[in-house]
Amino acid sequence: MSEEVATVVAIEGDYAWVACERRSACSGCQQQSSCGTGTIANAFSVQTQHLRVRLTTTVRIGQQVRLGIPQQSLLRGAALVYVLPLLCLLLGGLLGQLWLAPLLAGGEGITILTSLLGGAGGFLLVRYYANRLEQERYGPQMLGVLVPVRSLS
């Protein structure tokens, strides 16, 4: 499970709105000072993302909570976003090459056009399926509240 710390910004019934910083992978790398990609990542400001999560415990506004996303959700989401459009692009090209180009006596332009239409159709399918996925099952889950550590001085 991938975990992240977020801050509660609002509470609506059984749900809480939390804010977490969207960071690049470069922020955790040891070579970021000598890497060109790390330099570019540091040039952009850190963005805050607001998410709606179901409450599993009592929280207050301003409190920090741990969020988690199951690995299976990440893998399915990556397959949905990357593989489905690519598969549709390839199927569109294959359909254009084997069926539409001979039917219309066209050349590579028809194959290129059907490939692009297949890829665009794949992205539309991703958008459709992403909106239909269960937020409870595939979205972030509240794992617990972070309790501030008090010093003994």
C-alpha cells in the first residue's frame, strides 16, 4: 500500500476533504542536486491536491491523517490509463490497414487516421471507465490520524 500524509481541510458528513502536496519523484532521490531532471522539478512550485475520503475515525480540521492506496488499485489504474489507449490505437490501425484501406482503395493516410481515431476512442473509454470506478474501492482510504509527538522537556 502506498501511503501519504494529508491535512484535513473540511468535514462533510461521513467524508473529509484533505489536502496533500503533489511532489515529483525527484524530491525523494539522493541525486537531485546533480541531476538535470531534479533541477527542473525544483523549479516548479509544489501543488496541493484536494481529495475526498471516507472518515474511518473522528478527525478535526487541521489534523494530519495517513492516506493509503492499495497497490492493486495503482496497477489497475496504470493499465487503464496507459494500456487501453495504446490497445485501441493499435486496433484502429489494424482495422484501417486490413479493412478500410482496401475497401476505399486508400493508402497509409487511412491507416494513420484510423490509428489516431482508435487512440482518441481509447482515451474516451478511459474517461468513461474512470468516472464509473468505485471511489471507495479504488480511491484513497484513511488509514489513521497522526498524533503529534510531545517533547518531555
